[in-house]
Amino acid sequence: MKADSVLLYYITDRTAFPGDERSRRISLLDKIAEAATQGVDYIQFREKDLSTRDLESLAREAMQIIDEKRKLATDHWPLTTALLINSRTDVALAARADGVHLRSNDISPQEVRKAWHESCGAGAPAREIQPRDPLVAVSCHSPQEVAQAAANQATLAVFAPVFGKKDAQPTGLEPLKQACQAKIPVLALGAVTLENAQSCLQAGAAGIAAIRLFQENDIAKIIRQLRA
């Protein structure tokens, strides 16, 4: 794999930022702006505790920031960051996001695409700038789930937990390697650090997904090291 082709996938968690709710939201939007500016490929908007109204409102703000960054793109510095809403196709459509991230036990990617195309084909003015085909990421925990996600027309799979998670046994690198035989990109998630990321890529992962690695660090430095 070429270093500059490593896919980067930032998963948001505003509750990890210090301060009150308003401060945390500002910090989250600032980090999203930073991620988009530096060329992170995907941002999974994973604010599961918010009401539908608040989730949609904050997602709209995030999408506006990403759109503004896209307008600054050039041929030499393309900005293609995609915003994926966690498990909510309706919110993704309302916020004009690029797609959704599905849990392993969620609806299928085909169902997302069906709802998306029906909405985009309704002729409503608000849908005119909606992506015609959604990006669909799926959480997977075994090679079999990755194969199923590929068969169900997922865009990519996020395979976890490779190295660790509080409430789950780590899979290790061998299952990741098996999962990467699928016909869609597979990203490694789960206690991935700068020190162990290379082993994931050597196992065949198309990229790295993380919360803390991106959210708690200077993203430009992280990207330089991951793509070195």
C-alpha cells in the first residue's frame, strides 16, 4: 500500500472534551474543521446521546464546515472529507451528509441506499445537492461480518476491536488479515496507536479508524506519521 493512500477515519466523541455542553460542541466543531482541513477521509459523527433535533442541528453545522473546506480545495490540495452519521439515515439526509455508519446489527446497506434514493428522487429542492449515492460504512467484528457487509453493498468496513476495548476481547491481527480479503476497504479500529498502526496496515488494512488518536492529538502530525 502506498503511504498516501492510507484511509483515515475519525470517530467523534464530544463528551470527551472538557467544559460544559456548549464548550464541548465548539471543541467538536473545531476538531471537525481541523480534520477536514488536514484531509481526513471520513468523519463518523457518533454523538449517540443527543436528541434527534440536536443531532441534526449539530450535524448540519459540521456539514457546513466541511462544505466550506471543500470550497477551498485545489487540484494540488483536494479536500474530500466525508461526513457519515452514526446509524441515522434520516438525520444524514436532513443534514445533507455524505452517508451513514451502521452498527453490526443495524439495517442493511441496501436498505440505506433504498431510502436514500427514494428521498433524493422525491424532487424536493432541499435534496438537489444531496449526494445521489450514499457512502455506507459498517461496524464488523469478524471476517464473516466483513464478507457479509461486502455482499450487502457496503462502501467499507470498520473492523474492531483489533487491540482492545473495555467490554470486548481484542481480535488480534490474524482475524483482521482474514477480514481484509474482502472486496471492500477494511479499516482497523480498537486501541490503535502510532506504534501499532503499521502492523494493521501490514495485515492488509486499508486504513485506521480511531477516536482518541485523532481527537486528542494534532491531526496534521498524526497524518504525517501514519502516511510516512
